[in-house]
Amino acid sequence: MSSPFRETSLILECPKCETLNYLDPFTFWNFKGKIKCAGCDAIWAYELVNGTRKAAPAAATAPHDKMPGYAQSKDWKTITDFSKVNKGPQAREDFQGKPIPISKSKRGNPVSGTPLTAADLVGSRPKQFAGK
Ligand SMILES: [Zn+2]
């Protein structure tokens, strides 16, 4: 049976084990190099220009340049192990899960970008609604 994914560009069907390797468009849109299949670890030389492949994947040798963003086996089992697929690209690679406190802007002006301390509250009064 022929697969509908054999000729697609951003879904690389492994010619060896038929695993569907999803090449995420953000990092693979323009790509030339070697991709490691998430199913059988075979290495494939592949080239994409503006999200369109130049040729069918060709067998290549290690080391690989990139892993797919996500993969799926022929019986629809997902492969999300980060030793087989790439982690998603982050908007800020240095993000640690919490904003970094700042008290000065890029231009040197003071900004309130830090959590308040008890000392910051000296002289302030509790907020009240007018009229009551
Ligand atoms: Zn494979």
C-alpha cells in the first residue's frame, strides 16, 4: 500500500521503518543537512527550501544535524522522548520559568519590575474605595 506521506515535504516518512517524522516549519523551513529518524535512528540527508523538499530523503551516515520536532509510528503511537525528538523552540532561550526582576529599563530609567518588600510599603496606606 502506498502511503500518502511518501511525497510530503515537512512530514518525512522514514523509507526504512515508515515512522512519520514531523519537521516543525519554524526550524526546518529552510534546511539542508542530516535528520535522524525518531523510530529507527537511521540518518537521512534532506534539503528544504521555503518548506518544499528538493529531493526524496537519501541515506546518509552519522552524525546527524537535527532531530524531528515530533514523530509518530505507523500505528499512531507518539514519540515524544527528547532523546529522539527536538524540544520546541523557545521565544527566549534563557527563560527560567519566572520573569527576571528589573528595577531599571534598558534606557536607564527606574521601573517597577521587582516584587515589593516590606521597606517599599513604609509610608503607604491601604487602598480604600471612595464613598463608603
Ligand atoms: Zn526510521
